[in-house]
Amino acid sequence: MSKTGKRVLIVDDMPTILDQAKEVIGDRYDVDTAQSDDETLQKIGSFRPDIILMDLHMPGTGGIACMENVHAIPEFKDIPIIFTINDVSVITRARAYDHGAADFIKKPFIASNLFRKIDMHIKLAEIGWRFEP
């Protein structure tokens, strides 16, 4: 598999999830990782990801607040963020969509599903499409 040249930032507080995600997508995308809200905000400026995969249930700030912090930066206000989840209620998913989530993907990751969602949301961002409620 050849690299696409697209950059994916993976945000999760569990090193095993970060390792699994890098293993699954690392041959296709340039990947960097972060384990907290602060580290995410530091990494996006230097790594400049095309998309972010983010754990919805991170300790401390939490995924939704971290996403809002990313989207508050003008140059990253439209970056797609896909939340990674184990099992989340419909209400939590609706709340995340209302706050700007692009999509969800279930852990553990299945490569073809992950590639499909990443590629789709990068392409939608490239053409400027964004859901406006």
C-alpha cells in the first residue's frame, strides 16, 4: 500500500489504542499521536493534520471539549474530527454531532472501515462540504 500524503492525528489517552491505530493506518497515512487536549493543541500547529481521530471519552477535558478547542482555532475550524468509541448512547452521539463531530468509528478498528471514513471525510473537507444544521 502506498502513502496518500494525508496526515492523521490520533488522540487517545491509551497507548495501546494509539499503537493499534498507527499499525492499522500507518502504511497509508502520515500519522502522529497525542494523549491529551494540551498535546493535541500543540501537535496540530506543527503536524497540521488533514483529519483527527479522537477518543470521545478522554480523562480531563474530554473529547467534545477537546474538539471544540481545536475548532476554536480559525485555521482548524473545519478540520474533520472522527470520534473513536467503544459503545456510546444515542444521546451522547447526538451531542457530539451537535458540537461539530464529523463521524464515529468503533474500536477495535477494522482497517477497511477506518480507511473508508478517513478518505471520505478528507475528500469532503477538500471540496468544502460541511454539514450545517
